[in-house]
Amino acid sequence: MTPAAFDAQAVRARFPALTGGADVEVALDNAATTHRPQAVLDALAHAYREHNANVHRANHRTARLATEGYERGRRAVARFLGAETGEVVFTRNATEAINLVARSFAEPRTGRHDVIAVSALEHHSNLVPWQQLCRRTGATLHVLPVDRDGLLVEPWSLPERTRLLALTRVSNALGSIVDTTAAVERAHSAGVPVLLDISQSVAHLPVDEGTRAADFLAFSAHKAYGPFGLGMLRGRAAHLAAMEPVSFGGEMVSAVHRDEATWQAPPLRFEAGTPPIAEAIAFVAALDLLEELTLPAIRAHELTLLQRLLDGVAGVEHVRVVGPPRAEQRSGALSLVIDGGDVAVAAGVLDLQGVAVRAGFHCAQPLLEELGCGPTLRASVAVYTSEQDIDALLEALPHAVAASR
């Protein structure tokens, strides 16, 4: 599908939550979670109805079908990311994936005089685990600063003895895009492995060289039109093979004796207990949608929406955009502050007008406090967002701003 052929209304028709007529909200809180197409909902129902068995554990027909579907999901994620199938670990969410890397990969390699590096753009899920690792090991947390536009300050470098760089590709709070290709190359030239949080880019931007080259990738299915309760960690095979599990129980073991146990090979050694089977099966349909629409076409569509939003907001009094000034510097989201106003009140007024946005710190409190703006009003787009949705927000925004002041 070429950008010129992108039809947001036709795409929207595939999403049952958005096809209920006049009472359906204008869905502009997509950075928090996306809606699901009918194909994903059908796949979920089919998995529970037809494949209701645990995976890898039984030989009967239903269990075989469940295992085949679950592993088909793993192969689909690997293909989408350009990875090997054995490099994909299913988790509950991106948060769990990041914590797994912190506990199993980084912590055993980190000591009192070492450094863990992050950026000031990080979601709490890619900040707090590293804070806690440093607390446990005595290591130092080094934060790459951002400028007043919410972009990484260049040039930046990593301190000596940096053991890992954890970096987002796109800020969930601001929409700022990080040049991950340059970042991963810079880190690798210094011998530093890289974890990329791609939760906010996976459904918006084509997979770049930096994403393919990173040592670890983490994201959640529900940010990409998939089910809740499913996350992915893509780790380099050599790294996963050297990592010990941090969650123990059934499924992840190869043999158990009274006083000891041995582990399965990756990725199964990191999938203790019953995994998100139906969710992994259903996520294939979400990836199929992204591949059908194509990420370049999605990017072009969303750029048009972001530019329309930036142009419209510029004419609203008492409103200031936080983050990059140009649409091409951002992806997915746009954050606003209201001079002398309360963004939570504004979000409530917008909700009464049928427009769903998000007010708050967006799990990025240190970033927004560093920029001196406090909570923001965030609008975020998706494949089903139309120009009419943006216009509905812009029409209601002056009333929301007035009420909030």
C-alpha cells in the first residue's frame, strides 16, 4: 500500500471498538494502548475455543495445535524484527522483558565502579529497573541529557566502564525520535551492548539498522494492535545462551531432581509456567495488518496527521507544544501544556466532547520535570486515526483550555 492509497476510514472499519456510530469516541490515546482489529479478536476467540490446551507438554491433538500456534506467533515476531526464531522470548509485557535483561544479563556483569547508561527520555519501565540495579550493585546511573525540544543533546558519549545502554527509540511522552542507528553504532564501537525499548516505534516506524543491530529489543503487543498481557524480548542468541533464568517453575526446566534442576535452552528457559498462549497466537493477525499496510505508508499517514495537529494547535491561545517543533522529528504523539491551566481538567472536558486523550506524566515524570512543564495533555495517533479525528480535537480544544483556566 502506497502512502497515497492509505484510507484511514477503511482501516478503521476493521476495528469493532471504533465502528459503533456517533457514540464512538475520538480515540487519541493510542500511545497508552491501541484498539484491536476484528482479526485479532477472532484469533483470540478461536484460540480459546479450538486450541484450549497448554503448550509443549502433551501429545494430544489440541495441545499440538496450541503449540503450533504459539510457535507460529514466535516465528511471526522474529520475521517482523528480522531476528532468528530462537531469539524471541515471550513475556507479559515490555516491562517484564526489560527487567529480565536487567536481572539476568546486566546485573551479573555490573559492579561497584561500573556504569549503566540511559537517556532522559525513558519511560519509567526503562528507568526504574536500572535505578534498582544500580542500587543493588553500587553502580552509577548515567543519564544522557535532552535539550529544551526533548531531543538528545549531541554529541554525547558513554563513560568508561559502561556496561549497558538502555534507550528508547521514541519517547512515549513527547514523541521524540532517537537516532538509534547512530546510537547503537556509537555504543558498539565502545564495546557497550544496547537494549532498545521499541514499544512506541514498533507500530509506527520502519525497522531501522539500529533496531536490527541492537543486542536486545523490548515491546508490548498492546501498543501494536495486539492483545494485553503479551510482551516480547528479542535478545541476541549468544546473550540469551549466557543468561540464567530469573523466574523458575514448570516449562523452563529440562530435568528436575530432588536437590537440583537444569534449564531448557533459550528461549524456553525464560518462559516459566503457562505462557500467554492465546495472545501469542492472536498477535500474528496484528503483525499481518502492519505488514499489509506497510510501515512506510503508516509513517507517511501519521506524519500528515501530526503536521495537521501542530498547525492547528499553533492557533489555540494559552497552549504550548512540548517536544520537537517539527513533525518529522516525532512519531505517534504530541504533548501540550496549558499556560495557567490544569491539563487534567482539559482532558475531562475533551472527554465530555467525545475526544479521548491522556493527561499526566505518562510514566515519564523525570523527563517532564526536567523540561519544566509538569503534566501534559497528550494526543497520540494510530493507523485508524483520520484527519476528522484531528479536527474534532482542534475544535474542542479551545473550550477545554478555557475551562481548565
